[in-house]
Amino acid sequence: MQASNLGFVWTSPVGGGASRPRCRGCTLRGRPVHRRAPLRTPNRFWTPRLPTLCVQSTETDTKAEMTPSPAAVAAASSVHQRKTVVVFGASGRTGRQVLQAGVQHWGSRMRFRAVVRDAAALDDTLGALEAAGEPSPPVDVHAVGDYARMDDAAVAAALDGADAVLWVAGARGGVDDGFSPETIDYRALQRVVQVANRQAPRPDGMPAANRLPLQVPQESAALVDFAQHGTLAAAAFHPVDDVVMGGRSRSAMEYDAAERAALFTGRVTTDGGGGFCQVRCEATTVVAGGRPDGYGEAPLRASPPNTVWDLGSYDGIVVVVRGDGRRYKVNLRTDDEPELVFQQELTTTMTTGRNAAYETHFLPFDQFVPTRRGQTVYGTGAAFYGLQLDAHHIRSIGLVVSKVEVGGGLSSDFVSGTFALRCRRIGAYRAVPPRLVVLSSAAVTRPLWSAEKRRAYPGIADVPIVQLNPRNILGYKLAGEDALRTEMAAVPERLGVPYAVVRAVGLNDGDDEQFPGAASGALVLQQGDTARGKIQRRALAAVMLSLLEEPAAFCKTFEVLQDPRQVEAGGMAGMRERLREQLRRMPVDVARALSG
């Protein structure tokens, strides 16, 4: 294999044997002097063959020139610019495919840290990479023993300096609790997610470098952070209820100190011809109230005679809430016209008790609907909407409960009565590539399906894995997913780690007797947990690695399989483009627990 890493060509020595690096310039000028380039390998159990820096020398030289070529220097420095990707479960069948594909196709951009139970389990994989001529496979091996016994400090050490994490660990058969679905698919994953978000100290007591959560303010910025600014932030919202049109609804924005959250509460009724409550915060009011920097990190900009939030560098609005099962709307105003607002809906989960988890709703700017007096403003020609949201010019933001849906129709689930929406944060976010990609399984929600849904999907609800569900593996995989999603809102002052959950459908390399034949064909992504089919581990590995560079995968959960009726053409580039197209059509998760 011809590969270039630090400017070397790999050649075979006379008489065969292992390949070794040879400088391209050696055969042109003088006799080469080879020196090993030092490479720092902390906690490394396997040290790959190191490429050699060739230093040119001639008989007339009094000493060898120790300066490598500019190309070699540039390539060497790029090694330190690679993303560090931590792979949990790297010695498993899928994990080995991830390492092989990663080194071969992503090695110039990523270096890999393999977290395994036993370092010897990777000897064959790493040896095969070296024999194939892969120069200095960027793999550090961390043997941690039993995953069930990893404490926060051990996980922090494994994640120290990580740019991204791939979780491909899985339970084993048998009755050993150290490898059970509860231990691996739920407890161990939960610990990794929590440490990745909150960052425990390393065993030496030093804080570990953590680049995994959404960074403030580049990737996430609060417009109003109630957890930080409390009563003052809640007081910046004023009610705009249906009393303005003769209605009898009433609302207020209060502050719940115990929850560190604002409470949008009141009573909404259709009596008197009304049917809505709203609380609104104006950017100008915030500044006029003596808060020139606002109640968060989102940039405020003077736009005389008003002040606006300039969110043009972000992709959408994010709200962290705990609700009552009602549907709410988020209103954005960008214009002086009082009847013109951009709206998007969010439906909350019914929760009770102070220990209930908060949920994170991501609302992309391009999905806000322009409305005037409650009716959609449609466009003409190719433009579906008549107006586009200008994220550089957000004058106000509001929370609404209403009998009217976005677009003007009556809400089918609206009921008059009291309501309560707790809100910890209203902010802006950027859709960045996932930094924590978790391998899960199709069918994880199917044991929870209602009888009606089971009847609607008879060939899907009763597949063997659902019928057998050994050791409740589906339930624990779903619990692991839920730990990932709910951790997004676990730290009140900021958002968590951007993620993607990949539910593999029928992992099959031709070794499943009940489902004969290896998977083949083009990749297909779905949502809803109704997919049936199969996928090869090699294809799955390419998907998971691709997601680390794909913003369209931001905080999404989906199933992946291969369709034998379609051909995957165009090589790796073609696969990644089709992956991107399918991801763009998928909605972002509501980051909350699905298991109830």
C-alpha cells in the first residue's frame, strides 16, 4: 500500500519481511541517516512502529543536518491537530471495524484511543493494520479491566483531552453481571455520559481537559438564563394575555428558587372569546432595565430605536423546560409590526415531582413559521413562506399556551384550565457534529408499544429480539439512550454534550443463522423504531465515523440498515453525501427520556 504520513513511502526490504518507511529523497542524495522520531504515548499498552525521520548526510559533512523537510514538519504538526476520538468497546466485533476504518480512512484527521477490558484483545487488529502498511496507526490502547468497576476518575482519565467519543461496547451472553445489559448498556454508558458532561477529576486529582459539551458562547448562548439570574430574569417577562381582546385568561412569570427555574403559570380559558396566555421579553426592556449584557451570553446589538439579539451565527432556539403535557409555542418578533410573529411549537411531557428530568427542545430557525394575526404568511412562486426569519434581528421572545395551533387551526388537544411550564433556559445553539455517538439497537421501544400500535405493525412488533428480549437487553439499551438525552439538561448553567444515537438494525456479517446472508446494499436511515432489515458491521463503522464530521446528525436518534435493492455507489464520498441528505430530512430530537 502506498501511504504517506510525514512524507514517507512504504517499501519492502530485500528478502521480504515487514514494510519499513523510506524517505523519498534517500535515493537521490547521499547516504541516509535514520533517526526515530520521539512520540509521546501516555498510558499506551501498544506502541506502533514509528515512522523514521530521514536526515540527509554526505561524506563531506562534518555532522548530519538535523532539519527535516518543510513537508515533513507540516505533516508532523498535523498529527497534533488531529481530533482525539475515544472508542469504548474497541475490542468487540464492531469496535475492531471502527478502528480499522478509522485508521485507514480518517487517520489523517483523527487519532484513536481504544478503551478496552484487556489490551491483548487488540493485538491481532493492530498487527493487521501494521502489516497492511498503515504508517503509525494513531491508536492508544487503554486497558481498564471490568467496565462495571470504572469509577468517575477512571472514566475522566480515559476521556482526558478527548474531542469525541464513540460508544460501541455491548453486553455479553451468560450470567456474569460484569457483562450484563444493565451493567454495560445502561450503567457504564450512563457513567461515561455523566463524566463527559460534568468532568470528574482524574485519579491524580487534576481536572481533566474537557471539550465535549457545547461550548459557550461559540456553540450555545443563553438569551435568558434563569438558573443564573433568578428573579431578575423572570421579571423581564411581562404577560400579554387574551384580556387585550376581551378574554379572561390570566398568566404570570414567577421564579421557583428550589428549581432554579422560571415558572410560566396561570389559567387559560376560551371564556369571553379568548383562549391564550403569553409572557414576552423584549431585548430593549432588558437593556433599559440596567442589564447591558442581558441575562445570558447571547449578543445584544443596538438597532435604533431598539435593541435586538443578534443570533445570526447560530442555527436555532433551544429551551430547557419541564412541562405538564400541554403544547406550547415559542414566539419570535423581528419587526415593528405587532401582529407579525414567527412561531414554532413544542409539546411537553407530563411530569410530576421535583426530581423529574428537564427536557431540551431544539427549534431550528428555518422551521419558524411567519404568522400574522395567527394565520400563516404564505409566499408566491417557489417561496413557501412569504417572509424569512432574520436571526440577526430578534426583538423579543415569548412563551405561549393557546387554543390555536401554529398556522391558525384549532388545537385538537387544547383544554381550558391551569397550566405550569418551568423553564431553566432560553438560548441559541449551533448544530455542530456529534461528539458522543452511541451504538444502540433497533426495537428498543417496541416492548413499550401499545396494543393498538402492535396491531398496526404486526411484522415489526413481534420480531425475535422483541419476543425474547434476553435479560431485558432492549430495556437497558433504551435506558442508556435516555441517560444520554436527559444529560443534555442536567447542568442548569449550560447545555450538555451534542450526541447521535445509532440504532443498528440486524447487525449481520453473514453469521446469523436465523437471518441468513450478510447484509448488502445502500444505507437507509429511518426514525420511529419501525425498521426491519440488516446491516454489516463494516458499513455501520463507516456510518459512526462519518457522524463525527456531520452537523446534520446533531442530537438525532435514528435506525440504520442496508437496502439490498439499492447499490451504494460513489465510494466513501458518495456514501457520506447520501448519509447527509437523509440526516437533513430528519427532525432534531427532543432530548428527554422515552422510557417514561
